[in-house]
Amino acid sequence: MSSQILQWVIFNIFVLAMLALDLGVFHRKAHVIKFKEALAWSAIWIALALIFNVGIYFWRGPETALEFLTGYLIEKSLSVDNLFVFLLIFSYFGMPPLYQHKVLFWGILGALIMRAIFIATGVTLIRKFHWVIYIFGVFLILTGIRIALQKDKEIHPERNPVLRLLRRFMPITERYEDGRFLVKREGQYLATPLLIVLLVVETTDIIFAVDSIPAILAITLDPFIVYTSNVFAILGLRALYFALAGIMQLFHRLHYGLAVILVFVGIKMILADIYKIPVGVALGVVASILLISVIASIARPRKIETTAPPDPKDKEGS
């Protein structure tokens, strides 16, 4: 028990240290993230995940290492699809690129907390009520079908209940206020559009978690492996966003691959009591589906329609 607690403590200290290093040193001053910088950070986060996976291999064995790698690959692929939504949110609110890293940093910090809660809840439910695994399996299959049939991603911030509640109790400034979430004027605190964007990102991630957590629970019920694979996928999300922001439209068929993956892991979860698909086979299937969807996207590119970004004044309100 003491070794299990120690592994959790050490890993979370590592995560907090990396976040502090990121915000306090490398991104202390707000600046537009260039492609080379984003690519370098993406490589660093992927390398750290693979190094950790090697450590899992020698510490817990090849089976657990495969579980981590499969879970990481699933979470990473789902997060890439989520980047499209972040891009839409930033465009919708006309947010300057200068502040995007700050929003993603605090958004991801909140996502880590929410994922930990979701993981603990999901693992507990499956272990105490085994039949819940069938509900998760059916949910993943239906989610995969929904993603496959979805033509275009749309966001509707005006329907966000958290945002509507904030607007009811707190006035909102018309413009971005030098990267601040709140400003004080005449003794009253006002929310800025930056806080609005952060709330939309945070609440949107809850929806992402509902899809992604059951997917990795189909691979393993080890809380440490589920959590660490999620964390590594999320921590590299900001750098990946800035690295792929200009070429996201190239992966227009990726959602079909993600749909197939969700259906596959849903079936795997439902059949767990009848036949347990080996983790190595699951890893091969997931990697192959992702590769095919990426190749299909590049082979038949979609025409990109360019439109002028909306005026923030039309969307922010007060």
C-alpha cells in the first residue's frame, strides 16, 4: 500500500513541477507560440510519455506497459479530434493568439482534476457493479456511431449553462483586458471575454471526458495506468494544438477512425466476460485504424473555405 501511495505522490509531484516550469519559466510572458516551439514541446511530451512507458515495462511488466501505451494512444487520438473544437471556440470569440496558451494551460489544469474524479468514479462503479461495464460498452458504440454520422463540428456557447449563469450574475467587459480573467472597476469585479473562453473550454472538456474515460477503461481498470496515460495525453495537448493549428483541416477523416476505435473498444468491453481481446491486439487495431484514417485524409484532402473571423463584440455580449 505504501509503494502505491508513493507512486501516486511522485507522479503528481512530477506533473506539478512540469506545469510550474511551463508557466513560470518558459511561458512566463504571454507570446504567440510559433510552430517550431510547439513542435519541440510536442516532441518533449511524447518522449516523456514513452520514457515513462519504458519505466512501466521494467517496473510492472510488458502487459501493463502495453496497457499504458494503448490507453495513451487512444487518449492522444481523441485529444487531437478535440483540438478542432478548441480552434472553433477561439475563432468564435475572436481570441487573440497571444492569450491562447494561457487559456489552454488553465483549461488543462482543470481537466486534470476532472479526469481524476471521472477515473475514480468509473473504476469504482465497474468494480462494485460489474454490469456497468455493459452500459459503458453500449455508450461507446453509440458515441462512435454518432461521431461517424456527424458532418461538421459546431459549438453553441450560448447554450452553455455555466456561461449563462455567469452572465446573469456578473457583467462582462467588451474587450480582452491584457490577458486578465477579471478586472475591477468602480469597486465591482467584471469578467473578461478571456474568462468566458476558459469556462467554455472547461465545460467542453467535461463532455470530452465522458467519451474518453470509458474508452480507456475498456483497456485496463488499473487506476494508475488510466490516470497517467490520460495525464500524459492532456499535458501535451497545448503544444500539439499550436503545432497542428495550421494543418488541422488535413485530418478531416480522422473522426471516422476515432468512431471505429470507440466502437471497437465498446465491443471489447461488452465481450470481456466471454473473450478478452489481448492488449497487444487492441494496440495493433487502434494504431492501424489511426494510420488508415490519417493516410485517407492526406490522400483525399478537403477544400478549405476561408472566412473572416467574427467580430468579438457580436459574440461577447455584456
